[in-house]
Amino acid sequence: MQLPQSKWRNCGRASGIQAMRPDADVVYEGFGRRLLAGLVDLVLVLVAVVTLVILGLASDESPPRASALVAELSALPSHGLWIIAVVASAQALFWTFLGATPGMLLLGNQVVRADNYARLSLAQSCLRCVGLWLGVACLGIGVLWSIWDRRHQGLHDKLARSVVIKEDESLMALDEILEHGR
């Protein structure tokens, strides 16, 4: 027996898998795994920044000296606003077009609209990003709020009307799995 269409939602990944689940099966992701996903994203950003610094030094002198690397890395805080702007833009684009950042994808999470579980618009993603960075800047209170919230929404989620859900393809209907394989 199939539920009426209004009780089903689309929660597929960008890869084209379109899983339909009843709202009752929604599992909101908790603080710990969301924090872990954020740490994975942070490590990826740090690897990218250090790689760009090393590549920049390699173009200046061959081989780059360790003192030059330390000098360049110590200058990064002066470029902090640029780095934050680039990272924030990347976050908003990931949330809009993939439904998750790389860390969230790795852990099987997805950011969706709280009302109908559809993808976030670019405006919602930008609003969520601004809220996230402000929530972290305020001693993390905006992010810690998700520990006590019923749907594990941080203040940035409330602001953008979004939720983070667990993707569970085991709830996907068999005919959808077979259709996807064609």
C-alpha cells in the first residue's frame, strides 16, 4: 500500500538517487555527527590552503625553504576575511547544489528545507551560512543550540528554515533501486 503523495518527500542525493520516504521516517542528525562532518570539512580546507601556499612558494623559488613556508603560513591570519569569504561561498554552493558539504556527504547527511525536505535555495544557503558563522563567532551558542532542539536545529538552521537529516537508502523502494540501475 502506498501513502498519498502529500505524505512522501524527495530526499535524494545529487547523484540522481531519488528516495521517497514518509515524513515519519525522517531521522534528524545529532550534534556529534554534525560536528564530525564540520571537522572533516575543516581538515579539507586546511589541506587546500596549505597546498595553495606550497604551490605559490614553489613558483617563487625552487625548492621552497621551510622558513618561507612558515612566513607564508603565519601571514594567513591577515588574509582571514578572504579565506572566510571563500569557505563560506563554497559552503553555500555545496548546500545548494549537492545538499551537503563533503564532510556531510561522507557521513550520509543532507541539508534540506524544514517544511518540505526539498533542496535549499541559494538564498537559504547563504542565510544559513551567515547564521552558522555568526553562531560560531558567538562562542558557539548558535551551533550548541542543536543539542537541545527537538529536530537538532542550530540557530542557523532556524534562521534558514533548514534541517540536517540522515540519508538512509535502505528505505528506498525496490522498484526505485531497479529503475536507478537502468
